[in-house]
Amino acid sequence: MLFIPKLMKRTATRRLEAKGTNRRRNWAGAFAGVRSRLLVWYFFLSICITLSSVWATFKIFCALEEQQAIGRLQRNIQAFQQSIERSPDVETTALLNQFVDQQVKDPNEHLLLVLNGQVHPAPTGNLPSLLQNNDDLIQQWTQSDRSTGIESYVIRVVEPLSVGENAFVVGVYDATMRYQMGETALRLVVQVTLGVMIGFATVAWFTAGRLLAPLRDLRQTAQAITETDLSGRLTVRGTDEIAELTLTFNQMLDRLQAAFTSQQDFIKDVSHELRTPITIIQGHLELLGDDPQERAETIALVRDELKRMNRFVTDLLLLMRAERPNFLRLSVVDLEMFMQELFAKATGLASRNWQLEAIATGSIVCDRQRITQVVMNLAQNAAQYTQEGDAIALGSAASEDTIRIWIRDSGEGITAEDQEHIFDRFARGRNSERRSEGAGLGLSIVQALVRAHDGHIELFSRLGQGSTFTIVLPKRMLHQPQETSQSERSPIALSPVPQESQL
């Protein structure tokens, strides 16, 4: 008895561990999914673009600041040199002090004289910390006749003076405060941008989750689909690309379900059609006695059933091969002679009032053998559902783009309900008392052969007034490739127009 509580405890522990593992997998999948990768890359690119833009902006700011400062210093130096030229008798240092007092108003801007290696700064204002007690650096700047530059946020302009061979005026602008303000603003922009980006990424995470929810539904629906269950569908929301993907997925499932259902029905029909002759053969062989006459009759019956099975398999192979692109053997056929040949063959099918109503002139590019097979199948079908002496008419007509060949009978006709399925495999009309000995593949073969020619069949029929099957084939050159795929070929057109318009 103590074993049961331990087993229950162990089972509960395993369930909790499984839940924890699934939870960790879900979180790992969430952070490794499309949403996470998309947001991470977007966040990374946004940060890179923002930092690059801020850095470029700061560099442009520094370049403009340096350019403006150099321009002001050059203008002040030029004005100071003009003052020296106007007052040659006044001492240069005194003239510098007077000029600075009157012209230089910015406390960060300074003018210095270098005379014979001695630095004479103007008494107003404090020099930048870089230049305080650093006459050697100032003398280095005067090594060339003219120079401009910046060191530690101190912008300089050096110009020679005409008062002596070793006389220079040095314009200095201390941009430390402005650069520090720019750096502070830069750091503030970066901090605010990072905060905004983090908030935006949080909002975008949940928004992307909602936008990608149809993809999760798509995955779950695809996982729920099995070999026998194709009923799962997605809910279409909106009109964007994801909604179009959802709609396309549902349409794909509809086609797969239709194909699966058709395949199941096809297998059932094939099994039924083959089971009957097999059962007949098996039953007669089991009852086979020693009587020679009985044996001969049984062998004849078995051979007949085997022929029927062979014909059935041959028809199925023909339907399968008709979908191949190299199925047809095209050639140029004289339409007038071809119709005469078809009419002659049709008259030998049954004792009917055969009529050749119209013959089109010209030629047609087609597979002569396959079109003959189509017309003969339709003629045989018309003879089967008519009485001796009833009229069956053949005819052809040509237009600019198409060739039309029709077979019209005066039989019992086809109901509207049967017309919708008459070209399906194993389909038979339900209004007639006659039943074909075949497997119901004749009209399916007709449809497949006509579609292989990129054509279609038009059917007009009324109960008690007969039926008209019209084969519509396109005109084309012999060298034209058949680019139309099986899925793009024209469907059957059930024409509501009266018989006169068919002819």
C-alpha cells in the first residue's frame, strides 16, 4: 500500500517537471522566434543609425564651430594689421591692447604678439589653460608663416606681421565650453534615444506578437492536419499580406481536401469495379465441374471478365497519360476529309439515321487518333441512348480562333443534375433505364483528351429532346508548344443555348 502514494508522488513530480520543461521551451522558442530576431535586428539597426547620425551631427557641429572661429580670428587679425599700417609710429604691443579693448568683445577670443621669440598677450581676459605658462607651444605655432588648427578645443590662427622679420600675431579662440556643451547634449540625446528605443521595443514586442498571431495559428493548424483529417481552417482577419497568406493556405487545404476526397472516392470506385469481375470469376471457378461444356462456358465467361478488367485498367492508364505534356502526337489534318472519315466510321456503330449536317473547310492541328477516339466515344454514347432509326448528326464549323465539332442525337436527353457530374469518373446518368456495361470512364476520357488539346466540351441537353456535345478546339500552328498546364486548361462549359445555336 505504501507503493501507491510513492508512485502518485513520482507521477506528479514528473508532470511538474514536464510542465517546467515545456514552459522553458516556450520561452526559448519565443526568444528564438521570428518576432525576437526581427525586433533584435530592428533595434540593433536603429541604434546603429541613431549613434551614427548623432556622431556625424557632432562632427559637423565641431567643423562648423572651427570654421566660424577661424573666420572671426582671421577678420580680427586682418583688422589689427590694418591698424598697424594706419599707425606705424605707435608701439605694436600698445596698439594690440587698444585694438583688443575696442574690437574683441568675446571673452573666449584672444590675440597674442610673438616678437623675436617673446610672447606678448593682451592684458584683457584669461588665456586658455592650455596656453598658460606654455610659451613653447605658442612659439611652435609660429614655425610656419601661416597656420590654422585646433588642439584641446583651442582654435588658433597664426599670421606674420610686417613690422619685423620675426613678428607674428596669434589669434586664439577657446571653444572648450561650446564643445563641452555639445558633448553634454550628445550624451543626453543618446540616453533619451536609448530610453525611447527600449520603450518602443517593448511596445513593438507585443504588437509584433499580435501581427504574427496568424503565423502561429498557421503552424498549429498545419500540425493538427493528419492523413485523414484536413478539416482545419484559419480565420481570415484584415486585408494585408498575412490575411492573403491565410486565405491562400485555406484555399490550399480546400484543394488538398478535394483531392483527398476524390482519391478516396476513386479508390472506392476502382475497388468496386474490380471486385465485381473478380467475384464472378472466383464464383464460377469454385463451382467448376468436370463437364467439358461447362468448363468451356466458364472459361469463356472468365475470359470475358478478364477482357473487361483489362479494358478498365487500360482506360485508367489513358486518363493518367493524358495529363502528360508529351501525350499528343500533333499533325496537320484536313478538316473536310477528316469529317468524312469520322462519319463513315460512326455509321458502322449502330443502325441509326446518321446525318452529316455541316463540314468545315481548312485544316486543324491535332492528334488525329485521339480526336477520332473522342468523336467515336461520343457517337457510341449517342447510339447507346437512342432507338433504331433515331437521328444522330455530326457536323463541324470553323471560326477565326476555334474549330467546333458536334454530335447531336434525338434521344431521351440528360437531366440538369446529371449534366453537372456526367464527365466525372464512374458517373452514369440516372434518368435512363439503360445502363452501360462499361465502368463510367468514357466521358471522362473524352474530357481528358479534349483538355490535352487545350480545348473544352460544351453540353446542351433537355429531357425528351436529345443532347448535343460540342468539341471546341483552338486553332494553332504545328510548331507552337503546348504551354498550357493541366490546371490551366478550360473547364467544361455547360451551354444553355438552344441546339440551333450549337450548329
